Amino acid sequence: MQLPIRIITLTKPGNIKVSIPNVPNKQWAEQMISSSGKELDILYTDKSEYTTGVSEMETGLQAGKYYIQIYRPSYGNSEEKPYSFSLNYEQSNYYEQEPNDTAQSATEIYVIMTTMVF
């Protein structure tokens, strides 16, 4: 089952937190996709028989346009089962930001404190 893609536009860098309720014996997957089509992160909900609570994923992102797609994995049995999700955004430069798969694209880390070991 192919589901709608949602568009997120961030004017400043920050952290996106996606939460999807776990449903016993049902599974959903959520993909965070860059504007160039690269998969940045993926979340699978817990489908165990006695699951409760929510599955969550946090992704630090630079300013820009992103896509979120929630779908049923091909090995799951979530057809005809409605889903819900929540999305929270916190503006900040203090998160690791995707994409960061190379030294050139890595998020710069600022060290505020030093640790002394004796």
C-alpha cells in the first residue's frame, strides 16, 4: 500500500522527532528523505504481540525541504489498518545534522567544556 508523502520545509536547522504508536501485530515504517531523494533515516514500529507505547526517531536536519513517507513494509500485515503519527521540531544548531556520511558533510561539534582525567 503506497501512502501519501508529506513535505517539511525547515527555514532553520533543528531536530525533527517522529512518533508512531505501536499496534500489536501491525507494523509501519517511516522514511525521512532529502530533497534530492536520499533516504536519511528510517523507523520501523514494534509489531510484537504485546507491544504498547510509541516508536520514535529523531533526526537532526539542516534548513531545507524534506519528505516523510509512512508505509507498510512488504513483510508486515498492516493493510487496512489506520495509523497516526506526530511530528515535533526543535530549532537548534546543536544536533548532528543529516546528511553526514562523509568528513566533508559531517556536523561540526563545538566543545564547551574540557574534561581533566587524573
